Amino acid sequence: MILFDTHAHLNDEGYNEDRDEMIQRARQAGVAHIVNIGFNLESSRESLKLADRYDLIYAAIGIHPHDAAEAGPGYLEELERMASHPKVVAVGEMGLDYYRDLSPRPVQRKVFAEQMALAKKLQKPIIIHDRDAHGDLMDILRKEKIGPVGGVMHCYSGSWEMAKECLSMGFYISIAGPVTFSNAARLKDVAARVPQDRLLIETDAPYLTPAPYRGKRNEPAHILYTAEEIARLRGIEKEDLAKMCTENGRRLFRIA
């Protein structure tokens, strides 16, 4: 079985003691590709270092809404310089987070729109973070129109109606570990309905650990449990689900 973890944060300090072993467990589980996600300039630089160190890791560079207020003058130029690295496959994660509101909402919206413009200039897909901000986020997506560059709704948490509009805009829908939770009825419904050519899976490691390891540190090897649950919901074999999602990830991120 070949798996693609399209969203992880493996530069997290929680992996400092066993990062090599964690990567080896991912390989043994069948994980062929991992996109490591930047959330500010420093973590984006760390993603490049991981991509240089491990053949299966690719990098995304961007500013998370939590860090939008810290995106000072020149941040777009710095992201553009990093994007020249051959293993940078996306811009993000970017978006809006009205749950924690760690950056003022007008600043979040500004930095989000600026990064969308950069991604269109670079012709790289975007990775969207959306928490409790569905209305404003969709307004920005409608206005800015990412177009053929495309992107992914990371760790999708919205309704099927919202998912349909995202799909019509050219986005992929990525499902994470919470789909394995018994109380995730709405997410299970979305995971069963997404067209087969637009579905991705992810861990968001070290966060959002799926059952049966819920409450413990997540890692890419655990993506197997997310794949198994979505395959069950769609009535297909887990190997077929994994192959389908891997092909989708390679297509979105232009990985041969």
C-alpha cells in the first residue's frame, strides 16, 4: 500500500528525540510522500531543511493566520525566495482562524489574500487553514479566485454544501484523523461524498491523532487508520483508497 501524508509538521520539537525513527516507521507503513508545512518564516525554513534531509519529504512555505500579525515587511519576498527550492510544492498553510484569534481578523484576511496572490504568481497550489471562519474565508476565495493553480482545504471541517462550492473552485478536500472519531458524523458524510479525484488524506502530525491512538502524539505512520476508515465509509478496499489519494496528491503538488 502506498500512502501520501499531505500535511504534517515534522519539525515540531516533539520529534527531536526520535525523528529518524518516526520517519522509518512512516516508510514501513507505506508512506511514500509527506508534505511538511510551514506556518511562519522560521518553520518554512525548517521545512526546507527536512526536505533536503529526507527524500520522501516535500515542503510548503507560508504564514498561518495565528502568525499573520508577525508577518513584517518583506515577508512575501522571503517566501518567494524560499519557493525557488526544488522541493517546495505549495504555499501555505494560510487562511483564517477565528477560534483562537491570535492575530487581528483584518490582518489575517490581508495576509491570506497576499499569499494567494503570491501563489498565483509562483504557480503553486495553496494549502488552506479554516477554523470557525467559513463565511469570511469563502468570501476571500470567491473574490481572489485561485483558478488553475488550485489548492487543498486542509483538515476539512465544514459542511457538504461548503465542500461542493470549494470543489467547484478547483480545490481538493483533505480529511484528517478526526474522521475516525465516533462523534464525527458530518465529517464522515463528507469523506464518503468527495469525488474520487479530489480526495486527499493527512495526519496534521503531531496533532489530530486518529483512533486508536487518540490523545497521543500523531505521526505519518498513523495515516493508515484514516485511510482505513474512509475506505470503509466509501465501501472500497483500503489499498484502492490509498492509491487514489496518492495519485491525487501527486497531481495537485506536481510530484512525479
